[in-house]
Amino acid sequence: MDITGRTVFIPGATSGIGRALAIALAERGNTVIVGGRRRELIDDLRAAHPAIDGVEIDTSDAASIDRAAAEVLERHPGLDVLITMAGVMAAEDWTSPAGFVETAERTVTTNLLGPIRLIGAFIEHLLTRPAATIMTVSSGLAFAPLRVTPTYNATKAAIHMLSESLRLQYADTPVSIVELVPPAVQTDLMPGHAENPHAQPLDDYIAEVVAILERDADVREVLVERVTFLRHGEARGDYADVVRALNASDPHAQR
Ligand SMILES: NC(=O)c1ccc[n+]([C@@H]2O[C@H](COP(=O)([O-])OP(=O)(O)OC[C@H]3O[C@@H](n4cnc5c(N)ncnc54)[C@H](OP(=O)(O)O)[C@@H]3O)[C@@H](O)[C@H]2O)c1
């Protein structure tokens, strides 16, 4: 994927992977617009990095997406990359409705409906560009389930299949689909996750992602070394072992 001279909008870049990727892309000379609900974090990023702009956006709210999209396109008519980064992850207990229904609805709204609505808000513009990229964000958990987060796993599997499907629909257009498939990465996605010894340090992860993007102009899935264990279990024929190992090393697995 070309990561020079692009204009990139990353809703979900106030922290974690989105924030680190925004800084890495800005440092390589791209114009980056960060988005999220936490205004103060957007302002901090803008103050520290002259190539970074920002908009407030709640991707669980259709009206907020439309408002933010209009603002981004007015200020950055050259926008040619959308990265649908915003996501939430929460443990669920599916043995009673109180343990999962509300969390599941919130997770689907942010992780699946959010990217769908974002693509809806930007696709007509992106199709007018000579070359454009939509980067979706799935997870290794799209390919092997973590016991405690059923809806999260399901939304990420849906994002994978959406990415595969859109690649077919946009085949004869200027729009490319790139799927970022992170392994466990040390961020604040879940309580304690930033200190999880089984997760990849954020800086290492971003360095590996940038190297893949720079090396492979036609990359379809951004797969760092650590995620291949989860991604290719079925193809290797050791899926059952992968699921067992994943859940044995999960600190929440005994709940
Ligand atoms: N870290 C991992 O282990 C891992 C593994 C696989 C996939 N991923 C995926 O990577 C993406 C980034 O996660 P992360 O690990 O970097 O976690 P994070 O540090 O918690 O970042 C999540 C980002 O999403 C934004 N966000 C969440 N809900 C939002 C909403 N309703 N509207 C707008 N922005 C929203 C947050 O911004 P505000 O709170 O400011 O709104 C924040 O910028 C997610 O899609 C996640 O599923 C992460």
C-alpha cells in the first residue's frame, strides 16, 4: 500500500493502534486526520504534530459520522484513505441475558455498524479519487475465538468477510481494500491489556505494520508474524490446538 503523500482519516485514533499509526503515517509525510470521542486527546495530537488534524466523532452514532465526514471532506478534499479503526472489546457471559445483551448490542454498533456507516459516508468521495484505500480493522480473533468475548469475535469475523466482499465489489474501481489483522497488542482496549505479557508491544507492532505496508504495494491483509498462528490455523489443520492454546493463555479464561 502506498503510504506516501496520502490524506488519511482514522476514526479511532485517540489512543492505541490508531494513534500510533497516525503518528507513524504523519512522520512519513502523509496528512492525517484523527477522530474519536475524546476531544482533549485529539487536541493533544494536533498540538504535538503539525501534519495531524482532528475531528470529534462518535462512530456508534450515524448523525455524528455524517457530521464528521462533512467536516473532514470540507477541510481535506484530497482525502484518499479511510481507516475504520474505532472498536470496543468487552467480556460477556452468555448464560443469562444480563451478562451479554447490552454489551453485544454496543459491540455490534461500534465494531460492525460503525465501519459500514463510515464507508457509506465516504465511498462516493473515494470513488472520485485516482486511487483510494479503505483499511478495515479485524483481528486474529476473527479466525479463532476467545472464549470471553463472543460478540467481539463475531464482529471481527464479519469485518473480515465484509473486506473480502468489498474487494470484489470495488474490483473495477480505484478503491482498494486492505484488512489490518492485529494480534493481541498492548493497548487499553480491555482493562489490563496494556500490561498483558502475551500481547505485542505497541511500538513493535506499528513498526512491523509500516514495514509490511512499505514492502508490499498490493497487500490485502496486513499480517504480522505473531498473528499468523491465529490466522492460518484452519489452513494448517491445527485449528483445534490454536483455539485450545489461545484460551489457555487468556487471563480471563478461568471466569
Ligand atoms: N489491541 C489489540 O489487542 C487488538 C487486537 C486486534 C484488533 N484490535 C482492533 O484495533 C482497533 C483499535 O483498538 P486499540 O487496541 O488501539 O484500542 P484502544 O486504545 O482502546 O483504541 C480504541 C480507539 O477506538 C476509539 N473508539 C471506540 N469507540 C468509539 C466510538 N464510539 N466513536 C469513536 N471512536 C471510538 C477510541 O476513541 P475514543 O474513546 O476517544 O472515542 C480509541 O481511539 C480496534 O478496532 C480493535 O478491535 C486491537
